[in-house]
Amino acid sequence: MSKNIGLFGLGVVGSGYYQITQKIQQFIPKKVVVKDPHKPRALQVAQLAYEADYILEDETIDLILELISDADEAHHIVSNALEKGINVISANKKLIAENLKELLELQQKHGSKLLYEASVAAGIPIIEVLETHYALEPISKISGILNGSSNFILTKIFEEGISYQEALTEAQKLGYVEANPYLDVSGSDAASKLSILSLHAFGAIIHPDNILKLGIEDISHEAVDLAKSHDAVIKLIATATVQEQAIHAFVLPTFLPKTHELAQVAYEYNGIEITSDYQGEQFYKGKGAGSYATGASVLSDVKKLALGKGYAYNKYLQAKNLHHETSSHIDIYLSSSNETIISKLGIQTREFIRNEEGIQLIGKVSLQSLLENQKAIENNAIFIANISQELAHLSIDRLGEKVLVQR
Ligand SMILES: NC(=O)c1ccc[n+]([C@@H]2O[C@H](COP(=O)([O-])OP(=O)(O)OC[C@H]3O[C@@H](n4cnc5c(N)ncnc54)[C@H](OP(=O)(O)O)[C@@H]3O)[C@@H](O)[C@H]2O)c1
């Protein structure tokens, strides 16, 4: 049982953890390291320092909590601790997703354990569920809202009719957005989480850079109006499916009917749907961000380690020849005021409208083409959303303008 905990970071997650441990008088960190010596701090912490070695070089420390916002420094802290055989808990999905293989090897080689429940969907114990409840059952699909900030923004846009910029400002004021909002709204954060979930659900290691991700920054009022006219909403959905030995993984804004379970996940909440061979579809919902939700998730990992538990990585150890597949086609809606790169995407267009505000279209495109043109799509402020199967009938024809292509 860990007696001497070293905590890195006293921000949203770290302070949540610290305050909870003070309330329950268990697992209170012995030492804390942060970055900025000049920052005023609401929390009174006796053993506070600004150098990583204050914890890393202390041989009495037997558990490290890495809850900082700097992924490179986090990498240094986590690998250093695992190499010394010290158990680590981290909330840093970027660090974990980008270094899954290395982190697995370090644990194996040095007999240390790394837990990271708070890194995905904060309050939903989804990694625990995948590791234990689904340990022996094949999963064919995992799909969800994994980024609370972008879900907050989309909910505000749909429910209050405010602009993307106004909704983002409000999310920032409430502390729901990472220091760099791009990570949240571009789909990058959700892609890192999808990468971690793919390891535990399917045993696949997919680097987040190889996951197609398009964000919500360029959501147009036409797209919002179109969704509303079809009793639908747009959500940022991360999806990974396995068919035979192929995994299809992507993060895309998605049109969903209002009645869909994921459509009803609002504000900073996250929701995850799992489809498996024997249990069919199950749905998990919970707080995706926030000080206490993440702090409590870290605390549950501390308790697991105290009970001698770690991840068994069953699916990873059993997985055979899984490969990441990008050749499949999906139905999309696109809106843009700039037509320059659209012809490059190879879209099989079903409906197309051009007016003074730009173009809108509905069609089919390959994941590979979107992946290859991801940066250009982002740089040219093109909004692309996946159309869920339930909304296969989605039509811009209803907008009362001249539809140029209709097959
Ligand atoms: N916020 C959430 O709801 C949430 C949810 C799930 C996962 N996470 C993840 O949890 C981690 C922490 O997020 P957060 O929201 O708590 O961040 P935050 O509020 O910005 O706080 C970051 C903390 O890290 C410290 N820090 C930054 N760089 C450091 C360095 N080089 N050495 C030592 N300390 C350093 C900061 O020190 P100072 O106080 O001196 O600035 C601060 O205390 C991130 O990986 C994030 O992705 C966050």
C-alpha cells in the first residue's frame, strides 16, 4: 500500500484530488511539485516545490501522480518513475496515447504499474469497465462523446442559438477548455482518448496522429439549421469499429437524431456506447471534465493500486493481426465559403448548393481522402460532418434553394 505519494500539478485535476484527500483524510500527497513559484495558490500545501527532482529523487516516494499540463515534462516524469519501478497514475491522454507501446514496455520491464482512468471521460470508469467487465468479450464498436469542452460548446450553440465564438468564450470562463483550446475543438483530444480506448477495447495500438479527426471550429449556421430542420443535433463523435481484423477509427462532427442516446449527452458530460458480442449495446454517461470528477477518478486509481490491481491488457495480449483501415467510405455533409480544395477530396456528391455564402453539399467520401487532406480542410475553414445511418435521408433540398446535383 502506497504511503508516500508525490503529486505533480495542482491545477484543475491536481487540486481536485488534493481537496478530496483532505476531506477523506486518506492518500494525502506527501510532496507536491508545480511549475510557477509566483502563482497565488488557494490551496495551502506544506511540502511544495518547483523542481521535479524534489519528488523524483526522494526514495521514500512510492507512488507518483502525474497531473500536469505539459506533455513533454509529463513524459519525463512518467518514464523516469516507471524505470525506477515506481507506480504512476496519469491523467495525460496526449502523453499516454502517443507513447502507448513504450509505456507498456516500461511497465513490463521494470514491474511498475501505470493507471490512467482520469485521462478518458474523467468520471466514467470506462477503462476499468473495458479491462474487467469486457475482458473476455469481443467488442465490435466503441463510440462516444469524449471531449466535454466541445460538447459544452455544441450544446450551447444548439440550445441557446449563440455563435461558436460566444460558446467557446463561455467554456473558457468556466474552465472547461484546455490551456490550448485547439486540442479540444479540433478533435485531437478525443483522438488521443480513442487511441487509449482502442487499446483496452480491441488490443490495438493506433497512434493518434493516424486517426482522422475533424473539429467543430468551422461549424456553420447552415449546418446547425440543417440539423434542426431534421430534428437532429451535431455532436463531436469518436468512433472505432472492428470488422474482421480491420479497425476503422475517426473523430468527426456527426449529425445524430435528437432521440439518439449520444444526442442527449449535454454540456460537459461524456457518453460512451459499447457494442459487444454477448451484451449487445450498453451506454455509459458521466462527467467528462472538472476538478472533483477527475480528482475522484485519480483517487479510485490510487485505491486500485493499494489493492494491488493494475491493467491486465488482456485484449492487447490476445490481439492478432489487427490493422488500421482507412479505405472505407462515409456519408458526409460539407459547408464552406472556399471551394479551392474541395475538388481534391474525391467526393461522390449527391446534393449541392452554391449561394452567396458559399457551398453546401452532401455526398460520400473515403476516410483516406479526408485523412490525407485533414490539414487543408482545417486551414481552409471547411466544415465536414459525418451523417449517421439514422439520418441517411438528410437533405439540403429542404432549405428551399436550388439543389444542383441530385442522384
Ligand atoms: N481539466 C480536466 O477536466 C481534465 C480532465 C481529464 C484529464 N485532464 C488532464 O490532466 C492534466 C492536468 O490538467 P489540468 O486541467 O489540471 O491542468 P491545469 O489546470 O492547467 O494545471 C496544470 C498544473 O500543472 C502544473 N505544471 C505545468 N507544467 C509543469 C511542469 N513542467 N512541472 C511541474 N508542474 C507543471 C501547473 O503548475 P502551476 O500551478 O505552477 O502553473 C499546474 O498546477 C492534463 O494532462 C489534462 O489533459 C484534465
